[in-house]
Amino acid sequence: MLAITNQSLLLALGCILSFLLFLVRIRTTAEPFIRPGLFRSKRYSLGLIIAFLMIGSGYSFAFLSPQLLADVNHLAPGLIGFVMVPGAIVTAFLGKKAGILADKKGNSYLFYTASLLLLSSFVLFSSFAGVSPFFIAVFLIFGNVGLSFMMISMSNAISQSLPKEQIGVGMGLLAMLNFISGALAATLYGKSIDGGAAVSWNLLNSYPGASVYSNIYSALVLVILGLACLYYKQFSRSSVRELN
């Protein structure tokens, strides 16, 4: 995060060096913090990557939305909170139903439902960033519900890819990466906002001052599409082969 914020090559190299030392450590010590064998499962490793990027993408709702409402819509902090409340309420109400949906329809069904909700939210934000706060609240409902469904879906998929004796460590690592993903995403979003944007990539968006937000959401649309394809290739096809 410091390397990105300060645009420091030295800090970036320090990060890489620390990671390499970590790899050496877990391969040479008798009782490593994380066993290297955990990553021999391709489904588990790809699941972590998908979850990491999905959480980072979804963190835009918590970080970018208040920035957008303050910077473009010029709302006071109290009013920004009111705009974000409906999404939280609907998410809390539907959260329990996500598990039921996964049991009845399958985990892949829940994943693609979540992906569709996230895509809808990002497309709407990209096209109409800067619109009335009432509509922003509606966009957030799609996004927050989609993110909640996605977290449940990926937790199920990752846990099912692990043997019983490794589930504790494997899911613990997922939880840790979720925190790292959110922190790193906030850093990247903040840096992007500071850089600004001269033009909007989405021609539908014409709101003054909203170009940089629109561009970020446009990039997140591509991220979600790419991760959905990766999930289909690794998890959905594997499930079909196992059933056959």
C-alpha cells in the first residue's frame, strides 16, 4: 500500500523481497505458518484469486460511493449515510436466503446470480455516476446484495476444494486475504481518484466531475466478466465432470 501511495519503487522491491523470504521460510521450517501443500490444489488457489479480486472490486461500494456522493453530488456526511442504508438493510434481509439458494440451486447458480447483480451495479454506476442520490441508493442495493451473495458462494466453493484437515487453515487464509484485498483496493481507488480523468470511457456518462468514478466502474465491469469466465472454467466445468 505504501509503494502504491508513494509511488516508490524501493518499497515495491521491499515487498517482493519480503514475499520471497516468506516463501523460503514456509518451505524450510518444520511447522510453517502456511503449509505449501495447501496450494497444490488448483481449485483452492484459483478460488483465492477470484475471491481476492471480487472482494477488492466490491469494496468500491464502501469506499468509492461516499467519495462520489461527497465529491460530485456534494452531500453532507449524514446524508451520505442515509443513501447507503437501504443497501445494507436489503443485504441483511436477503443474506440468509443466499445460503438457502445455494443449497437448492447449487453454488454455481448463486455465483452467477451474484455476478449478474455486481455487473448490473457497476454498469449503472459507470453510466450514471453523478445522478441523483436516490438512484445511487438503488445501485448500491444491487451491488451490496451481489457482494454478499458472492462472499457466500466463494466461501462454499473454496471450502469444498479442501480436505477436512486443511479447512481451518485454508478458510483462515481466505479471511486474511479479504482484509488485505479491501485495504489494497482502497489504496488503488484513492490513488485513481487523486489522478483524476480528462474524459469518460463510458459515453453514456456526461456528469461533470464524475469521469474518474465512471472509468473505475467501467474497469470493474471487465474484472467481474473475467472472473466469471475463470470461475466457469475451473469450478462449473469441474462440477459437471464430477456429476458425469
